[in-house]
Amino acid sequence: MKLLKARIRDTKLEVEIEGKTQTPNDVINVSSGQSDSDGFLIMGKEFSIYITNTQLDTQFIVDKAIGIAEQAISMAGQQVVVSVSGGSGSPAVGTKQPLDSGAASELEKLKQELEELKLR
């Protein structure tokens, strides 16, 4: 039995064997889809199977979630005018506060938890 790095590109399995790219068509694909992926080919005497490396996909999803959390933190921390005083001959003065400081801190915790997942 051999374990080789492999990938699917344009619905075809590709594997490097002795410096040459091979495209075997008798491999059992145990991944859930046909989209491009990277993984491993397990070659046996009776049959061969392809397994997707889902760690790459998971890392990509975690990175996207961190980006979304950062945007949400930025939005929740924006200063907004909550009241205005003055007028009638004097300049109007607005009181500002963060849009939602509680949400910003909760989102910051979520971001830290996602960062911890990324390091595992």
C-alpha cells in the first residue's frame, strides 16, 4: 500500500508518480464533491481511494470567519451621535458613543476563539 499526495482539478484526479503527473480513472473518490481539492491517494493492490484533506478547507473557513468578526467589531465600535443639545443661536453639540460596545467585546471574544482554532 502507498500513500501519495494527490489533487482533483477539473473533476480529474492528478497524482505525481516518479516526477510525472498521472490521471488514473479507476480510483474511488470518498470525498463529497467533484470540485478542486487537495488530498491523498491511497493505492492498494485491490483498489485505490482518494481522500480530501479537509484541514485546508477548515483553515480557509476559520480565516473568513475571523475577517467577518473583525468587520463586525469595527462596525459595533463606530461612534454615533446619540443626542444633540444647543441650537437657537448657539452651536449644536452632539454626544457620541460607540454603536454597541457590548457587542464589540463579545465579538472580540469570538475572534480570539477563532484565532485559537487557527493555531491548532
